[in-house]
Amino acid sequence: MESGYTVDKVLDLRGWSCPWCIVKAKSWLRRMEPGQVLEVLTTDPEAQDNFNNALRTGSDRVMAVRKHPEHFQLLIRHG
């Protein structure tokens, strides 16, 4: 977790691929309060670019991405 961020919910999408990862994450984000942070775990190597592109027009933002040996961790702030 990046400094200053508290994770409010964790969505484990390891094994899923985009666009399903984005559809599921957006569904979870809609049920969160503004300012809350969703942690998404994914194995899709395209997830960072896909999430940035998919969230570009809304108020949700990818705040951080970490690459782990077997998955990626994205922190998304709901806007």
C-alpha cells in the first residue's frame, strides 16, 4: 500500500482477464463511497494500461500499481 492510502476493499481477480476484470472492478467501485480505495489483484499483464484507459473518462483513478512475482496489485480510488 502506498503511503496515505487505506485499502477499503480487496477484489481478487487473479486468473481473470480484461475486460472482465474491469467490469467486475467497476461494479465494486459503484458500491463504494467517494474517496475509498479498492485493491485489485490480477494476473493480467495488460491490466495497468486497460484500467487506466477504462477509468480515464470517469472520476475513479488508479493511484498505484505494484508488480509482484505472480500478480499485479492496483490501488484504485473511487471518485
